Amino acid sequence: MRYTERVRKFIIENFTEDNIILGVIMKNLYDVIVVGAGAAGLTAAATALKYNKRVAIFDLGSTPARKVRASGGGNCNITNDAVKYDKYHGKNQNFVRGALSRFTPDDVKHWASQHKLKLIQKTPGRYFCDNGADAVVAALMNDVRGADIFLNQHIDNITKQDNLFHLGKCVGRTVVIATGGISFPTLGVSDAGYKIAKSFGHKIVPLRPALGPLVITDWDAKLAGITVDAEIKIEKSVVRDSLLFTHSGIGGPAAYRASLYDIGNGITIDLAPNTDVFEQLKNAKQQNGKKSVSGILGEIIPDRLAKYAVQNDTRHIADIKDADLREIAKRVNEIRIPGNKIRHHGMSAAEVVRGGVDTDQISSKTMESKLCPGLFLAGEILDIAGDLGGFNLHWAWASGFVAGINAAAVAQEF
Ligand SMILES: Cc1cc2nc3c(=O)[nH]c(=O)nc-3n(C[C@H](O)[C@H](O)[C@H](O)COP(=O)(O)OP(=O)(O)OC[C@H]3O[C@@H](n4cnc5c(N)ncnc54)[C@H](O)[C@@H]3O)c2cc1C
């Protein structure tokens, strides 16, 4: 007798009609279904597996964790010793406290050492994976070996009936939505996660690009390529880091970090944050009157910038009135860009998204929806965006870990 006939005979002999349906359902019944095989989703899945739960993972892409693979310039800036709630932005910054206290930078380092990943600090406290981001993805995939993984599956609808979540042909006792943000669309993103959250009654804080370059109207492209240590003031906040002049505005870490804030009221850039340039020019006028003003400035900032700041004024510094020196100094210490002249570059170059699922409706202790028991959310899909430096991946690991533990606990109660 052929194998399929033997199976058919076995089913007819052993199952009633109801049992056949039950059997089919059981085959596709999972304790935890994770949507999104990124940093948060894989961590949630790995954690639930540790509690011996039956786990399925769905992802729209043909490969998992593509943003992890692209992160940190290929070296994955995996965590940061400075992880703390004040490194995060969102409507409710305090929301992150619970997850961060349960999954710390030391936990990330411990996980990395278990997987023989060598972490290096490119700047103090900021950890990159020396083996490369691919090795981090391999370690994550190793941790989810017991799960059923369905790739190339774009999930755009989840329903809940009789306490069970229905997702395509699968049924879950719990679901973790970890579909990330919509920035960097070339890596394959989708807004369906937000739509699914909305379908369960969740509010979405408006999305906008963050950790990306800024476009400035009437910008002088001649400055493109210059890098300088700069301070950017955005209302009452200040970021200080390396700033890169681009063809259309500013980029580099300082601009990326400034883009996390609301730039609607403009920004003020200081290209020499350690120096009172006016004082320096006045001193030079008394001591080195025969020097050109651009020559003096060139000792503080790169030559090309100095020439730009003096607007090709070739006079000796002794011949320049203090009021004019003050204007020149302002073009270094206090470049004001009004809100109507500056905007985000767009989602295409942004590393993360600001906005997302409103955290007011999520438990910060468990990552479970307050509106729909059994539904968990983790990672960037939530209205949380971290500073540059490994804080976003850390949030993904920490929130994924908490969601995984609690989804496993809820599934256990069935
Ligand atoms: C170029 C770049 C470099 C970065 N570098 C760093 C860094 O060095 N350090 C750092 O901390 N952060 C970095 N980040 C940010 C960090 O990568 C993200 O914040 C983090 O990956 C978010 O994790 P996540 O699991 O929430 O989402 P993701 O990692 O984006 O994973 C979401 C997953 O869900 C899947 N998905 C989405 N919608 C659906 C759907 N409807 N159905 C099925 N699957 C779906 C996606 O395919 C994706 O695999 C970087 C980001 C970018 C773009």
C-alpha cells in the first residue's frame, strides 16, 4: 500500500470528523506566534523557546534580521554601557525603564560571549561585534532553532476568536508583533504591523524619520565633505558630536542625533563649541593685527569653513570693526537655521522611526497590550526611538526578551 493511502486509512480508522479538524488545528497551533524576524522578534522567540513553548516566526523577507545585518556599518553596534531611560525618545520616555532593568548591557555581553562573539569598544562603552553583523544574525538564528520559521510571508491581518489568534493557517495562544519601523525601505519594511495594532484598537503616534541627515534650504554645497566636531541646539536640548556637511545640508552623528528631536522651531549650530570665537578674534586683532581674519579662523576650524565664514574677506584683522568680527564669529558659534529652512531627509536614509504604537496602551512590565490580552508588541514598532550608539538594538533585545517571557507565561495558563 502506498504511503499516502496508509495515512488516509489511519485517519479514517482513528479520527472522527471533529477529531480530524482538531488534529489539523493542533498541527498549526502555537503557544507564541512572532511576526517579524528582526532583533526584537527573534529575541522574543528565543526567550519563549527557553520556556519550552511551541513557537512560529513569520517574516515578509527571504532572509531574517536584515536591519541587524546592516547595522553599525556591518559591525552591529549591539549595546552601550550608557543604556538608561534618558537615552530614549517617545511620548512616554519612562516606558522603557522596566524592560531596561530586566535586560542590561551585561546581559547582552553575556549572550555575546555564550555565542563566542567578540565585542569591541570603538569608543568607550559602545560595543560592536568584531566578528561582523552576520555573526550576530547567525547567533540569533541559532537561538531560534526550535521554532517553525516562515519566510516570505507578509502578514497583514490577525484576528482573535475564542481567545486564540488566527494568522493565515496558524493559530496562536499569544502573538508578538515585532515588525519594526518603516525607515530604510530598501531593506524591506512594511506598515502592516501598525495597521494590525490599530485593528486591535491601538493608537499610533505619528511616524517620522529619525537618526538621519537633515536637509537645509539654500545650503552651500561647496562645504560638502567637511567634518567638524559641533554642537547642535534644538530648543532646550543639545547634542555634541561629529558633523558632516553634505550637498543638501548636514549629516554625520551630530545631525543624526539632532534629527531625533522636533526640529520644527529650527536649530542652532556651533562649529567650535570649545571656543568663544569673538573673544579669540578680538585678541588676535590686538596681538596679530597683520594676519587675515580667515587665517586666524583657520586655526580654529577647517580652512574651507573659515573662508566660508569670513565670506572671502581678505582684510587684515586689525582693519575689521568689532561689530563685523562679531558677525563673523556668529557664523561659527551660532549658525541659526530657522524651522522653515530645515527638514528631515526622509525615511530612505533614516536609521529609525520616531512615533509608533502608543505606549500608553501597552504594559511596560510585560509588553502586553492593555486592550487585547495575549497580544504583545516589542522593538521599534513601539513609540520608542533610542539615541545613536547601540541604544536601538538594545531596546529591541530588552523589549523582545520581556515580551517573550510574558507571552510564554500567558500561553502556559491555557
Ligand atoms: C542602516 C541601519 C543601521 C543601524 N545600525 C544600528 C546600530 O548599529 N545599533 C543600533 O542599536 N541600531 C541600529 N539601527 C537600528 C536598529 O537596526 C533597529 O532599531 C532594530 O533593528 C529594530 O529591531 P526590530 O526587531 O524592532 O525591527 P526590525 O529589525 O526592523 O525587524 C522587523 C522585522 O519584521 C519584518 N516585518 C515587517 N512587517 C512585516 C509583516 N507585515 N509581516 C511579516 N514580517 C514583517 C521585517 O521584514 C523585519 O525582518 C540601524 C538601522 C539601520 C537602518
